[in-house]
Amino acid sequence: MKKDSKIYIAGHRGMVGSALFRLLKKEGFKHLIVKPSEALDLTNQQAVIDFFKEAQPEYVFLAAAKVGGIEANNTYRADFLYENVMIEANVIHQSYVHGVKKLLFLASSCIYPKLASQPIKETCLLEGPLEPTNEPYAIAKIAGVKLCENYNRQYGCDFVSAMPTNLYGPNDNYDLNLSHVLPALLRKFHEAKQTSAPSVEVWGTGNPLREFLHVDDLAKACYFLMQNYTGNAIVNIGTGKDLSIKELAKLIQEITGFKGEIVWNSEKPDGTPRKLLDVSLIHSLGWKHRINLEEGIRKVYKEQFVDR
């Protein structure tokens, strides 16, 4: 990409899209194309056709998606499947039609089998059943990966699929009914501290292991791949390190300064037992994460809750 290239960031107001926008601005790219969802419904095929005709982007970062945590994924199953498939199909197809030089599609580590061998290699895709609670979202993301792969094969496109691990950072979702585990815990512990609550309830047993990546690191990885990688192999993006939800809760308790008790509600689902990505491919290409977990959470907590 050149500094005056026309670059479309789909989903620029979400956590990933906004991180990409900040990074590309900082790097000096002058022609970033963005459209809020109120002005462009990416599930509407004709709207996307009209947008691509007018904007004629040369590069596309496809970060737009309907996302949420276990509760949201399990409740709005049809919405998660339909909306994500439509977004991907419309943007990827129009990128082909309008001769986009390169597209980077953001998938998700939840596309891997529930009981995949750990750490999860990119080749594990479709080797076993998915986690039931987020199966519709995972199937939609798998469809996006396969769209990229097969547009490359049939039409000679340069569409790359990146597989980020669990993310956190600026512009995360802190709605307790829709959010992922890390932002949900930050909000719960902060509010419990503010009200001097005696305890905080956390879903599940605390035993599942999860890996977390700061979204600014993800943005740098996407920029790196856009500049340095071409191929049909999907690319995992993560830290290569994980911790239990119990350890995460204790870390967030310490960061927020909450002095009460943690109560585990084991009647709530745990989700996948472990989800650690094998990041040897992206390491071999020359990229590694920079922000360690405690540093990243402290920064996010300060920005989201303390400084406001």
C-alpha cells in the first residue's frame, strides 16, 4: 500500500476497525475510506454494490461484523449467522468485481473445533465439531475464510484471512449482556468497587484457559500482513500465551482494587476448555506482539473507567 492508496476500512467504529484507522492515520495514509453503518448497511447487497462503484477502493480491511460474548452468541444465533454471512459475501464479492488489489478478512479463533489440539494450528480448521454456544458465528466466519480462499483460487485474487485470538482494548463493548469475558470482568469489578459490594459473581468454573491480545497489537499485525503476506493459508494472530479465567479474574481484581470475594456460578457455561493459538507462522514471517497482558489491562482500565 502506498500513502495515497485508497483504503477502505469496513467496520471502522468497532474495536478492530478503529484500531486499524488510528494506526493507518499515524502511519501517514491519506486516503482512508470509512462509512458508518447508518450510511452503509453492509448486509444490503445493492448498497454495497453502489458504494464500491463510487469509492473504488484499492485495499480493503474487512473488520465489520456482528460480535458478542457467550450469552449474545447463544441468544441471537440466527442474527449472528445471517448478518455476518451477508457482510462477508457482499464485501468480498464486490472487492473481486471492482478489482481490489488486496483484501484482509478478520475471522476469529472461535472457528476452530471445540476440542482442537493445543496450541491450535491453522491446519486444525474443520477437523472437528465447533463449540455449540457460538456455532452460528463460527460457521459465518468459516464461510468468509472459504470465500477468500476460493476467490483466490478461481479468480486469482489476493484475499488474506487473519485469525485473531480474544481481543481487548479501546472501543470494546462493556454491555454485560453482550460483551466478552475481559471487558465484562473489568466492568463488574469496577462497579463492585464503586459500590463496596461484598462479592462479584463470575460465570462458569474459572477453569477454561484463554489467550488475550491488545487490539493495537492486532492492528499492527494486520498492517504487517497486508504489506508482507500473500497466500491461501489462514494466519493466526495472538500472543502464544494463555491463562485461566480464574487467574484473569484475580488479575482484574488486583488492577481495579476490589477487596471483596469472587463467587463462581458453575451453572453458567464455560465454553471451550482451552483456546490457545499456535502463532509460529506469523512469528516466522517476522511479527510478534508487544503489549503484555497486565500492562494492556491497566491501560484500558485507566482509559475506560478511571480517567472518565
